Amino acid sequence: MGKIKGFGKRKERIWCCIASGPSLTQSDCDYIRSLKIKTIVVNDGYRIAPWADILYACDADWWDTHYQAAVKAFKGKKYTKTDKNPALNAAKDYKLQRIKGENADGLGEKSLHYGKNSGYQAINLAYILGATKIILLGYDMGVTHQTHWFGDHPKSLQKNSPFSDFISAFNRMKPENYGLEIINCTRQTALTCFPRVALENVF
């Protein structure tokens, strides 16, 4: 993997990370687009925010299912982690931007820390690419009226989501130790370790 541009001396750079929680709305995404800030979408987020800068998905089977649709709908960069097969094969097969990862707390400066979920990894990717402030959307960390903003994954992609483990990983992230500010603008969320602000008030 080549050196990722963006890490180094930091001026304020605001990014948005959009996960797939059921509270996410089209109006949320449209508002972020109007702000013209750098944006990473996770997994099926390419369908609700096809204008985003980066699509991140960590699972090879997700790419196997979605690549053809994603490449037509999404023109930004496409990232995945590459620690071992089959993720490495997917990255090669689909010519994805690749970044190494590891199981560790906090945030990696050259590799992604996994945090047991792709939303965590998207935050770390934004940090590596130079973010100093990150707005979160769709980080519900729980199921309400449905599992995701789009409903359920196809049966082949359905997995149990250990939300308590995800939340514990976020609690250990400690972004302030890295000069990073995270603001959770998710409409309905069980994630309480970051300041919560209504999206329309975040600026």
C-alpha cells in the first residue's frame, strides 16, 4: 500500500461519516451535501449519498454482492481493509483502494483500528486522511423500526450485530488524544461517548 495523502500537519478539516443506522434520512444526506464537506459513506450508503467522496466497506462478501451496482452509482474512491483473505482478494478483484488494519483501541495513524465495525473504521480512515472534526450520521448502534435505513441486508449478508461490543470500542477510542473532535448528529443513537448536536445546529 502506498502512503496515504492527507496525514501530517493539520489545519481544521471537517469530514462527515455516514453509517447505515435506521434513523438516517435522505434530508440528512442532502444537507451534508449542501455543506460541501468531505464525506465517507459506509456500505449501502452509496445508494443514499452517491455524491460522497469515499465508499468504505470492509467485508468481501458485501463487495461481491454490491460491486456492480456500486461502480455504476458511485464515482468516488472505494476503500476496503486488507488484512487477510478473502478481503485481500476482493480488493484485488475489484481494484479497490486498500488500507491495512489491526485489532487495537484508539485510532491508527497508518492503519485502521477495527473497533469491530465498519463505522469505527470509517472514522479512522477520515482521521488518516486529515480530518480534525468528524460529524457522524447513521450511527444508531441499535435496531428500532428496522435494522438499517434501507431495511435488511440480503439474507446472504445478514449477520448478528453485537452493538454493546461496538459501543464499548467507541468508548475506548478517545479521539481527543489524537486532536480529533467527533460530533454525533445521528437522530436516534445509543452512542453517548461523543457530544450530540442536532445536524441543523452543528455549525
